[in-house]
Amino acid sequence: MPTVGVTDLNDDDFLLDVREDEEWQAGHAGGALHIPMSDFVARYGELTEAAPRDGRVHVICRSGGRSAQVTMYLIQQGVDAVNVDGGMQVWQAAGRPVITAGGTPGAVV
């Protein structure tokens, strides 16, 4: 499965966060689209509307397990998708910003 390291991501890369609501609320990457894995198939249309037409979808979760499953699903749908290696835990450890919905500093839970 294609993966990408957090340090290889650019600020304008399209990021899909598949963690659950409480995880998202505690802290997430600014600009990410949030569709929990548990709702993903039902809410798939939200991704197709938001994702760049010819762009890559970078899928992230807490540590990389759930995002790997969603990445495989997206590839099966013909989407150019990659799993973000290590997830939000590595994102935060690399010093990338983690915010709450209100824009204040957040945390990865």
C-alpha cells in the first residue's frame, strides 16, 4: 500500500482524517476533511465533493491502522490515495500544528 511520511507532506496537500468525532475534537490538522471511518462509506460523497479532481488524498488516523483500511478502499474506488505513516501521533511529534475546532492548540488522543 502506498504510504507517505509526515515530513514529506506539503501544507497544501489534501488531508482526510478518519478518526472518530471525540478524537477530532481533541485535536486535528488544520484544513483536514473529517469523515470518521465508521461513517465513511455512507459519507463517501463528501470526499468526492471536497477532494481535488486530479489530486492525491492523504489519509490519516491516530497511528496508521484505520487510515490504511480507508486508503485501500479508496484505491479500489480508483482514487489516488496514500496512507500517512504513523498518523497524527507522528504528525504531532514532528511539530506539525494540532488544533481544536475553535482554533486553539489541541492534542492527539
